[in-house]
Amino acid sequence: MKIPTLRIYTIAYLIFLYTPIVILPIFAFNNSTAVAFPLQGFTTEWFYNIAHDDVLFRALQNSLIVSSISSVLSATLGTFAARASTRYKFPGSGPLMGLIMLPMVLPDMITAMALLVVLLSIGIKLSLVTIILGHVLICTPFSVAILTSAFQSLDKSLEEAACDLGEGPVSTFMLVILPLVMPGIISALLISFTISLDEFIVTNFLGSGEPLLSTFIYGQLRFPKYVPNIMALGTVLVGVSIILLTLAEFFRRRGIAKTGSKDTGGFL
Amino acid sequence: MSSEKPTMIEFKDVHKYYGDYHALRGINATIKAGEFFSLLGPSGCGKTTLLRTIAGFEGISSGVVLIDGKDVAGIRPNHRPTNMVFQSYAIFPHLTVEQNVGFGLRKDPRSKEDKARAVDEALAMVGLAGYGKRAAHALSGGQRQRVALARALILKPKVLLLDEPLSALDKKLRENMQVELIKLQRQVGITFILVTHDQEEALVMSDRIAVMFEGQIAQLDSPEALYRLPKTRAVANFIGTMNFLPAKILSEAGGIAEIEAAGLGRMALNVEKQVTGAVSPGGATVGFRPETATLLFDTQEATDRESMATVEEVVYYGDMTYYDVKLDGTAEPMRVSMRNVFGRPVLDIGTRTRVGWSPGALVLFR
């Protein structure tokens, strides 16, 4: 009999990958502070706790502010950079794009430390703003990568046609280019938002002590009695992520149906 | 007939460089108002570049381009009285058919209803009445082409530029569209400038054709003149097929050239109608089209002159048979096309045959 090696490998791989995520909601509803089997009983106490935790609420608020602003800024900068690199040839464009993409491969630790040194030496006080600066630096390369492929798949003659039909550069961009790269922009926003939301190192280095989700969770995990709260919080985050991804996929498919372009797979 | 028409476009010594690459090498030409004009040449000959200098997508390095008497240097495409049908059609995929066609009317001061009527009329003109609400991306290639035409013509440009508009269509559809485009051009009376690498397409559609090689216009003439009396062997070979034989000019006087050609012998040619081109260092050449010679199957057929030949290759096309025959005393086989009329046999390779030809159908390249 033939042993289905690849099939077994695939199943084992998926179990290894997703078991922790499945464990999360299980313990979030478990009536015990110890994260261990056997399960004790059903409770929604942990969810009640996180809903009434003022520090968590502040952390969530701060995280939403930081991630929203960071993602909008990095998607905007990414749009400019991607447009420039795909449409115009200028001296030094290669090295320049390399520099923009560098933070993607540079260890976050290095980026964070370097930023911290620079900010402190020019006398800028640490706050949410400095965190946002760091996050934009980290997120922009991802936006550029996503948007470059969006701009590359854009037929150049569409722009020329709009110009030929009487539109100037700005209205051509608004009427033709923007709607067609919109799926890419939405992808870039979502990815940047996610990266910013769970970015820990830069947040920890450049923060002023104001709690954000990532630093808050890290702080809580040191106390065993708060661990079930984190499980509940994790469950909520997983749920929100699934909803967000579903929405993103929905918009992506609608975009494809609307423009009739080829489906090239996932929304990245 | 076209000589009385006013000039629409004029090129005066137009040069274009891309870095070191000399894409346009001194273009001089005039295109008349209401003319169906074609730029014909192999890929890389500069025909598309020349078209794009009219549209304003390419600047020129030196020279002047005049549209309707006005120097268009520095004028952006959106301010030129030209519209273009792109090779890829460039239909906006996120818009409907009517939004595509009405795209250029955004700054038009007319009322919404008037614009909607103009869109409907434009769609009807290209045979797409009732397609307005459809999504542009759901159209077939031929329909996209029509939308692109309607979108350009609705703006009533002085010149419509067509960049290989039929190359993406299959053969049947292409032939239909050729006829439709000619009709449409006659109907609207706008100057059409077509870029194509397809010599048949250019011959079928154009009033005049500029044949381009390597950034220069090799010959600008009517389709018939181009076919009958090409100025160079390159033009002769690009437009249809021509057989060439080495020849010698024995004498030239009183408009008559006395020549001797390999395999054909001595003959007299009319200098004005049959002698062409600049003096070439390799010596003169005489050329004839495959359909101007015939293979003589029976002794009764009469012809001006005849030579003996051997059949080297037979290519059967259904309605036609192409023979490659080697005339006695020549090195290269000549192509002769024969219509397969009823009862006429197809010869075998190796058959000895008589080839009938007429001195009047020959062209001499000096």
C-alpha cells in the first residue's frame, strides 16, 4: 500500500499551525485561571473583565489611533512611491526604491533603536506621534510592494486615452488610475493596519509608557491571573481579523468582477 | 482628386531621438483633410512614433508638426484636435459602455440630456445601439474596438488616429471591420490616419500610403501607384511579392529604355511608366509581380513574349496555385501565380513549361 506522505505532512502542518488559534477561544470560555486541561466549566467572566478594563480600553483606543493613522500614511506614501517607480525613469530610482524597501528586511530592533537615538538626540519627546513615525517606516515598504504590482498591471494606454479625451494629469489620476488601483490601496491599508496593530518592538521602544494593545498584552502576560483575560482578548481579535479579511476578500472579488481582470489569487 | 483638398497635417523635417537611437530621420509629408492615410512599415520603422507625435504623446527632437496649419509643439494631447484609437483599445474597465463613450464630454457645456443623446448617436454609428448600460469589460474584442471608435469620434476631432486597431481581431472580423472603417470614414469625413504593418490592410483601406523603413518614408503614394511602380526593391517586396532579375540598360533615348534582362532577353520599356528608383551601385534590376506572368499550358495561348522554365516548387492555395519556376539562364526561381480555373491542371515539380510575360508589366529599378 502506498503511504500518502504528502497528505499526512499537510495535515500535520495545518494542525501545528492552527491548534494554538483554536485553543485560544477554548480557554477564553474556560472557568479557571489555569490554562490547562481538563476544562473546568463554561464562563463569560473573562469577556466581562476585558469589557470593563479601563487600561485595556485606553490601549485599544491608542492602538486604533496609531494603526489608523499609520496605515493611511503608509498607503499614501506607498501610492506615491509605487507610482513614481513604475511610471517614471529617473537617475537613482533603483537605489532609492531599495532604501524605501530596506526597513522590510532590517531587524525591527535596529530600526527602533536607531529611531530612538535620533529622536532623543534632536529632543523630540516620545508620544503616540513617535510611535506613528516608527510604524509608518515599517509599514511603507509593504504598501509599496503591494501597490507596485497594482500599478504595474495598469495598462499605460488607459492614462493616455484619458489624456487624449481631454483630461489633465490630476483628473486622469482621479477618474481612471485611482479607481483601478483601489483594490491595491485597500490591501495596503489592511496590511499596514495589521502590521501596525501587532508591532511590538518599535511600539515598546518609541512609546512614552502610554499603553497600546501589543505592549498591554505583553505586560499582562506576566501575571498568571490575567492570562484568561488575554485569551478572551485574543479571541475577540481573531474574530475581528476574520471579519476584516472576509470584507477585504469581498471587496477584492467585487473589484475583479467590476473591471473584468483576471483573478490572481489571494488579496495580496 | 485629393489635390484640391486643404492640408490637415504637415511634417517638416521631423527628427526624433531616443537617447542615441534615431527613431525618425527627417520626415517630410503632408496629409490632406478628409483623407484616409496609412503609415505602413515593419515593426520598429517609426510609424507608431510618428502617429504619437501627432497625438502629442511623443515630443520631437527637431522639425515642425503642423495640425490644420498650427504648430503643435508643446501642446499636450488633451488640447489637440486629435483623438486616438489605441492598439489595446484602452477601454476603461471600471466604467460602462456609455460612460466610456461619454468620457470625453465631461467638460462639454451641453446639458445632460444632449450628452446622453450624443452618446446614443455615437453608439448607433458604430453599430452598438442599446449596449450603453453594459459593463465595458464584458465586451468582445470587436465590440471594444467599436466602443473605442465611438469614444473618439463623439468628440468630432479633426483627425482620428488609429494605432494598429485591427491587429488583435481574427481574420474574418478584421476584414469586416476594414470595410466598416472605410464606410465610417466616408460618412464622417474626418481625416483618418492608420498605422499598420499589414500591407493588405493598407492597400484595401487607404487613399494614400506612406511606406516607412528605418525612420524614413521610403515612398508616399496611392495604393495602386505603390503596387504598380514601387520606388525601391524594399518597397516592392513589402507591398506584395515581386520577382527580380539582373538587367542591363543598353540605351535610353526619347522616353524609351532598351534593356536586356537575364532569362527574358532584350526589350524596350517606357521610361516614365516603368523605370524607377535612384541609380544603384549593384547594377539595374528588372522586376515583375507573380500575377503578371502566366504558365502556358497549351500551344494555342497567345502572349507577348515567352521563355522556357522548369517548375521547382508548387504551392496549392485552393483558388490559386503558386509556382516557383527557374527561367533558363537564371539562378533564382521566380514566383508565378495561376488562378485555378476549371479544367486547368496543376503541374508537377520538374515539369518543363513555357512562361508567358509582357514587357509592359515589368518595372526596371535603375
